[in-house]
Amino acid sequence: MTTTTLTAITRIRAYIFGGESTFTIVSVTRDPASGTRFTYKVSQKKGATDFFFVSLLTGPENQDDYTPCGTIRREGETWGYRTNRSALSWVREDAPSQVAMRWLAWRINQPKDLGGNVEFWTSGKCSSCGRKLTTPESIERGMGPKCATRAMRNFGS
């Protein structure tokens, strides 16, 4: 599956809130082989535009081995991450994956790009409709043109 990295916060925010996004956060170190990475799925709550469920990839099967770990909600003008209290037996609140997700939720509220210490990798499918991406522009964006227009209008700015 083709992946790409995003650095612009507006594109990352639009991708995450596409409705059914899968992405990986990678810590970039001097030795790329030792970089820590976490893969998440973010799913929109049915009928809500400001409430998303977050799950963490916790097993070897990258389609099915996701464990609920929290929610992202709009809190006034910003987005905030909350740990799923019922999932704490699987993913502790102080686990590095939880710390990374809280950091990303904080970071998407900032006006600057992601920066050089972390990479944001998208999957090779549209985060909104799930279709396989085929054009370089769509792969770079993580969304097809119609879904990207809608997502940027709702979450990009």
C-alpha cells in the first residue's frame, strides 16, 4: 500500500477528520531504524462533526488489531484528546502511544507545520470514503479531490 507523509497542519487536520482515517506517527531520530511509531484509526461518531473515536494498532493484523484508546473532540475553538477510561486496562494513560496521541491532538491546534522530529504517514486510501488513491495529488493529500474539498472546508482552516 502506498503511503505518504504530510507536514502541513491544515492537511493533517483534514486527513484525520476525514471520517475513517488510518495514519502512523513516527518519531524521527538520528537512527531511523530506532524511530518509535504508532498507528491509529480515527472514526467519526455517526452524525457528529466534532467527535471522533481513536483506536491504536496493538497487534500484527493491520486491518483488525485495533484497541479503542480515546476520543478527539472539539472543545470550543480547539481539538482535545481524551483517554478512553474503559480501555486503560489495554492501553495505559501514561503509555507512549497515549502521550503521542495527546501531543498530536495538541499540535493540530497550532498554526505551524508539524516540524522535523515527527512524521505523519497516511495510508494509501482516502481518509473519507476509503477508495484507493491513484493520482499523485490525491496520494500526497491522503484524500480524493471531492473529499478533500469537503474536508478542507470543514476542518482545514
